[in-house]
Amino acid sequence: MSDILKRILATKFDEVAKASSQIPMHVLRSDAEASLKEGHLQPRGFYQSIETKIAAGHAGVITEIKKASPSKGVFREDFNPAAIAQSYEQHGAACLSVLTDKDYFQGCAQYLRDARGACKIPVLRKDFLVDAYQVYEARAMGADAILLIAAALDDAQMIDFESIAKELQMDVLVEVHDAQELERALRLNTPLLGINNRNLRTFEVSLETTLSLLKEIPSNKRVVTESGILTQADVALMRAAQVHAFLVGEALMRQPDPGKALAELFGQPE
């Protein structure tokens, strides 16, 4: 585990402790369960949206709404999550991924609410989950899916968080970086398997990370390649290897119109 990941996780434990002192778990759980019955917050099928795009012959793209990162700083000053979400949807995105981490990525829960409220496609809460509290929190804010990072969780936590997500009708994207994490992630029921091409220790990016792990992945899993998809050649390389689902953030967020950049990168339908 890299030093930056250790720092982020330590921050998350503090965040959970503070949040749960203000809104107890039982209250948050009630809010999460109530959201299942609220029209504007009812879960949208995250996995199904990806599959629908791929079945139609398109890439299933999870487009990221991210203001900044610890390593790259601020991506865009004119940051309007609702407008970005609308542009992504208009230009063919299957789903959104919204950063809700405040200290390291300058995100927040309101960005997720604003983005989801401005479109009809499903939204992933992208954050560093270390406690069941955050799973209920994700649904309460309207998330349709959560991210589980294998490098940050033990097997019991991943199984527990996936179970809670299922109860709350959320999908799960489990993220791995290497063969050891892949072996652990395959024990989960979720069909969504993210492979992050960014090395958490060196922060170097290589698409070979995804390609080298494909032979270990059963056919009932949908591989989502993450990080390093910057050019049409990168997209073509992955699709030639039968990888049709992508999570793309930085390459789009730096462009004047992220949605148009999406269409150019993937040739998505207008």
C-alpha cells in the first residue's frame, strides 16, 4: 500500500468517526432505505446501463466528474457537475463516476447529488470506503453504485460492503491493480471488475496491466479498464482485446467540453 493511500485511508476513518457522531448509523440507514422509495432517488441500474451500451455495439463508458487529484492538482477551475453530467449523457456515456472525497480530490456529496439530478444515467460514488457507514451514506446521497478498492479492504470487508450494497439495490465495482488483488476480488458476486492501470506505489500508468490480467478473468465478469485511456488508439487496443467497458476521467476533465471529448475519444453516438 502506498503512503498516499495510507494517508487517505487514515483520513477516511476520521471522517467516518466525525460523521457518525453527527448522524448515527441507524439514522443514516433509515435515510438510505427511504431513498429506495423516493422517485428521484430510486436506484438506476448501473451495470445494466453498461451492458445496454455494449449490446448496441458501443463502448460502455463510465465518465468521471473529478475536480482535482493529489498527484495532478486541479483539472478545471470552471467546475459545474450538473453541466458536465448533462454533456456526458448527451454524448453517449453509460454512467457517471463522481468523486466525493474532499481532502484529496476536492469533491463532495453535493457534487454527486447535482450531477445525478441533472441527468438520467446511473452514478457511482467514487471514494475510499473503509466502513459500512459509507455504504449507507452512498445510497442516502443517491448513488446507484459504489467502488470497492481491493488494496484498501480485507476480504471480510469487501463481502460485507457488497452485501449491504445489494440490500440497498446498488451495484458494486470492485477495483484491482494486480493478480493477487484479482484473486481476492473474484470471490465477490459482482460482475463488474475494474482493473486500474495506475500503479498505486509508483503512480505510473500502463495499459499492459489490464491486458496481462485478462487471461485470469472468467467470462461472467465485465472488465472495466481504468486509467490511461487517452487516445483512440488506446480504445482500439482494448476493444480488440474484448474489453468494452471503460472508466475515463482525466482525459475528459481537462477538455473545454468533456462530453464532446468523450464523443471524439470513443466515437459515441450524439
